[in-house]
Amino acid sequence: MSAAIRLLRATHLFGVIFLSYLWQVSWARLWPARYDSRDRWKKINRRNARRMYKGFVRLRGVYIKLGQILSVMGTFLPREYTEELEALQDDVPPQRYKKIKATFVASFKKQPHEVFTTFNEEPIAAASLGQVHEATNAAGDRLAVKILYPNVATIIKVDLRVLGWALSVYSKFVPIQQISRVHEQLSDMLARETDLANEARCIMRMSKNFINDPDVLFPVVYPEWSSPTVMTMTFMDGCKITKRDALATMQLDPYDVATKLVKVFYKQLFIDRFFHADPHPGNFFVQRGPEGQVRIVVLDLGSATQLTDNLADGMFDILSGLMTRKDDLVVQGINTMGFMAPSGDRALLERTVRKYFEKLLNLNITDFGKIDPAVAQQLADPDMKRDELRELMKSIAYPEGWFYVERAAVIMFGLQSTLAPKLNGIHVGFPYITQFIMEKNAQRLADAAALAAKETAAQPAPTPPTDKPKSGTDEHEALLN
């Protein structure tokens, strides 16, 4: 599909969705009692979400990636969109070998069969931006060769231009502050995921973080046959983490698998502060260790992300507030993370946070895979009016780096609930949260001490006292004494 055709098809898709909302707004203004109802808006959202899903599947590429991101943005999008787009988390159909070969030849001036002893033209995995083929080298090593689709950089530029226009139009109907931040962070993520040299660096960095854990495995990259568009690495055995039959064959308990996976995620996020931002099921394999222990194979680290300081500091305040039952700390954390829009209604947002905080403390969830509707209803606010809800949305900003954290957490805990519905992931990760809080406390104390020392050093030294010259009378009295 040429860039021009992609542009036309994408413009048509978003144009139809835009006109649908424009039509709904027009009718809602003319007959608000009939058309400006919550049920009516849900119906429109559902219809347009389905249009978006079908259009993204046809367009593939960046749009598959965008759909995956939007499917976990429950904080900022209507639920109908997240429900319809979540199907895009699964594998997508592969591209023809002829296209893939062109990328390889452009990198090395040789065809795959001239480099490797064997090269399977049928991919073993396919994703939105590239696919993986199995191969062997002269030494007999079993390899996995990841190759990007041809012209992917050009296609991304065209797609991002259309998406920028679509998001600007969408912001007219959904009053989310800084929605352009989504576009910026999507651009950043795609730039990293289409640079396989970056992914190779991420693999090396994260493997060092787990060097003392033999039950967390990463592929080893072969730099001589790797480039920004091709990455050759060791072939990693194992079964897909959601294959229960395969886990049973290996005599591995899904709850043990889920526990290990959650521990890996908590360590990445809170201890290393460098985490897998795309932890969908296809990116984790499971092996049985020598003594029957669970081993996790971590793949596809192109979007691995550093936790920013503002998010780390804000999460520290929120976690401290939850543990000490202090809503002031929770509000402070949300502000530190960057969720409070400068031009929004700060009082309304703080009031809402305190109300949800109080309800959250009283929740009792035993099955994390199937939350009872009555439990979810406890978090709802039936007294909030539509105008107040719109004002609340205007008061929420979209912090830089947040969609990586949100996306990773939602996918990770969705995967955990699939494997082990009644596993309390918060309880499993508590030691890592405790270590995170202790380290942040120590860091803040050290920073405060360093600042105090700096301020003390900057103050002028006190003038030493001088001896007062004695008068004649004083000298006479001294002699008499």
C-alpha cells in the first residue's frame, strides 16, 4: 500500500468518525432530552470504536501500535474504545518474505541464505512493525532474526501526520488537556521500536539488571549480523506464557508463573526503574528450571523505558499516602506526577481524588480476574453531573512518560489475572514497594542533608570576638586584685 493510499484511507477513517460525533453534537443541541443522554453517547462511542478497530486492522503498521496503546488508556478514553481495541494486543498477520528480504539485503548487501546456514522463510512471530524468522549459523547455533518491514520509517511519518490531525479534532469533543502529549510519546516510542540497535542496547541493560537471577532470561545479540533494521539473537525456547496446557505438561503451576512474572515487573519498575513497556503475552516465554522452578524469558524490549523522576517521586507520595492512610500525600503525589492541569479546576480534582481514596481504602477484592460489579460500583460517583465530569476531564493533564507506565501496568496485571485470577499482585510486590519507599526516603534525607550543608557553607563565617582594650581604671582595679 503506497503512502498516498494510506493517507487517503486513514483520512477517510478519521473523517467518518469525526462526522459521526459532529452529527451527534448537532442533534444533542437541538433535542438534548433525547440525544444528549449517557446511553446515546455510549452507543456512538461503541460504533466509532468498532470502525476504528476495523480501520486499524486494514491499515496495519503504526495503526496497530496505536490501537494497542489506546486499548489500555482507560484513564483517558471511553471504555467502549478500550474494549473494542483490546483485540489488537494479539499477533497480527505476517508480511510476505519478499518484503522482509529487501530489508535484510539493504542492511548487509547479502540475502539471508547467503549469511545463514539455514533461514526459514515462514516467520515464527509477526508484530505491527516487523517479524521474526528462525535461522542457524555455521557453528550450528539456533538463531532468531528480527527484521523490520520495508519503508517503515516513511510510513510512520505519513501515519503520524494523519494521527496528529485526528487527535486535534478528537480534542474538540473530549476535553482532555495536553492530548498532543499522546502524539509526542507515540512518536517517541515508534522511533525507539524502529531502531533495533536501540533494542539491542535495552536487552544488554536489562539483562545486567537481572544478572543475579538465573530464572530471568534474555536473548544474546549477535552484533555482526545486526543493524538498526535487523537484529540477530539467540533463539529462546519456551512456551507462550498463557498456554496452560503447555504449562501443565511442564508441571508448572500458573500461580507460580504469575507470581514470578509480577516480581519481575515490580523489580523493573520500582528497583531498577527501567521497565518493559510492552509486556503482552507474546513477549514472555516460560521454561522449567533444573529444580522445577519457573523461568521467565523476556523478549521484545524495543520500548523499554526509564521511569522519570517526577513519576517516581509522585508514586512514592501516593504509596506512602496509601500505607499511612493520608489523602494529602496522595493528592501531593498526583500533583508531582503531573496530572493536575495548570488551567484546570484544582479544587475539583483534589476533592475527587480524596473521595476515591476513601472508597478505595474500603474495597475488598478477592478475585482480581473478575471484579464483582458491586465492587466496581462502589468506585462510581452517581452524583457527579455531566458538566462537572467535563470540567474534571479538563483538569486532568497527561504527564510525560505516563502512558508507558499505564500501558505496562494494565497489560501486566491483565496477564496476571488471566494466569492467576485470585493472586493479589499488590501483596506479591509489597517487598519491592517497601524497598522503593525506603530508598526514596534515604535519598530525600541525603538530599536534604546535602542542601543544608550547602546553605551552611554559603553563609559568611562569624566574626571572631576581639578583646576589649582595657581602660586605665580597669588596669588599676586589676592590680589591686
